[in-house]
Amino acid sequence: MSLNDAQAFAFSLAATLMVAIVIFRAGDGSLSVVPAAEFDHDAEIIAEIDPFAP
């Protein structure tokens, strides 16, 4: 997934689920998106999208 795709997906998930979303780079170099509550901190965080942030 490209960074642009990951950001679009993360913004969509954050707005739909109304939860913070983390974009991270996995060990193989690919990007992925997951709710912050489910992220286990074993990968490089690229960005965090919080729908409640001003």
C-alpha cells in the first residue's frame, strides 16, 4: 500500500469508526493501518490520525 493510499484509508476509518488510527511500516517495508487500541508497538509508526484532535 502506498503512503497516499494508507493515509486515505486511515482518514476514512477514523471518521467512520471515530477512533484513533495508526499508520505503521511493517518489518517487510509495507504500510498498514490499524486502530490505535490494537497496535502492539512492534513496528515503526508513520502517523497517527485522531478524529478528535483539533
